[in-house]
Amino acid sequence: MFSFLDLINHSLGYFNINTRLKNRIYTIVALLGDGYLIYVTARLLANHVWLRGFLYCLAVIFVTYFVYLNFVYFFLGHTSKFDFLSPYIRPLVAEEEEKRQERPRQQVNTASNGIYHNSETIPAEFEADSLEQRNLNKMVQRLLDAGLISANFNGMTGKEIVNRYQETGRPVDAIDDNQVPPYFELIHNRRTHRMEIAIGVNQMERMAVGHITKVGLTDIKTAHDKYRLYLANVTIVGGPHKIPGRHGSTIMMDGDYRLVPQVAYRHRQQEL
């Protein structure tokens, strides 16, 4: 039975599942294990194996208590009034977490596609289909692994993350502010008629990770017909983030990365 539960636990690691859903699955798996412990305990007591039966009974109480706490938190969305241990466990976990987050913030990003005047650039809307989104998540993770961008919650401690969430009502992204990929460019895909954004370590290893749908308030087709467009800058946002948990703790949640592009433009008639 335990081998079966362990197989389920390891299998979940191969899938990109939302953290809250994954915790719900773990809770159900733990409930199945608890049921098996109850069965074994009952059999031991029925056969008068008192010592082992008593030890198994303690294990059942212990596991059932934590299954109950997790069920209330992950399925009902609030903390149980019978959660007596978290206030004592949390300071021990928080101390280690804050030590990791207090390390100096990395300054790793100086990428640029040149210098543009503010009057020449405008924000653009970014979208990614399922394939582009997978490419984006894969490429950002590659840049993180290579140390070319940083994700350290801007050096904030767990308490500061909770305070930021309470101020803004928004999760706090792991990716630091103003993280720019080493290489990025805007490509007109004539087959799909999209203005695609490609990023990478360099031009040779670039990957299409999304496309622009609007430039300012103008749809991309009209903008492309009237103007010559250039990708002035692009920053990485989103991805894994934290939200407040129980008793001042934080919970890491999965999320997809996104790009925030700035586009430079020049009227095509000016080139005539």
C-alpha cells in the first residue's frame, strides 16, 4: 500500500500542476494512507498485539490531525481553529527562509537593443499560445539556471512578502524587477502573419515565445502597415509567486511567465 502511495507521490513530480491542486492531491493521498493505517491498527488490536497496536494508534492520530488541517486549508480555504502547532513550527521555518532571502540581490541584467527616446516608444500587448507559452517558460528557466536573470523576490523576506500582498492584493512574483533577456528581437512571421517576439541567450539560440497583438491602442496589422516596428525593450514578469499562508507564512504557487514589451516605431512614409 505504501509503495503504491509513494508511486503516486513521485508521479506528480512529472506534471506541471498548480501548487494548490497538487497539495489537494497530496491530502487525498495522505487520507488513503491514513485509512490503511486504521485498517492495520484494527487488525493488530484484534489479534491482541497491544504494543504495536498502540504505536500504530498514535500514528493514526498524528496523521489524521494533519490530514484534517490540510483539508480545511486547501479545500475550504481557511485555517482551522484546532491548528495549535503552526505558531510553534512557523518561526523555525521562517528563520531559515529569511536567511536565504537576505542574501545580496544579484544584479545581472544589462541587456539592451539600443537607446530610444521616450517619444519613439510605446507599450505593446503581448500574448502567447500554448506552444509559445511552453517555449517562454522553458527559456526563462534556462536563463535563470545560467544566472543571466535573477528570481529572488527582490530580496524581500517572508514578512515583507505578506505585507506587500496585503497592500496590493496581488501575489508577489519570484522574478526580480526589470529582468531583461540577454537577446530579444521582433520577427514578422509571414506564414502566420504574426509579429513574434523571440528571446534567448543569443541570436543563435533564440526561441519564439509569443506575439504582439496591439501597439498602444492600435491592432498589430494596422500598426505594421503604417509603421516600421522595432522591439525597444522587453521585461520578464509573472511565473512562480508567493501568497500569504497560515500564521504569517508564505506559500509558493506556480504560474506562467509573461513579457512586457516596449515597441519603437517610425512612419513608413518617412523612409521614402
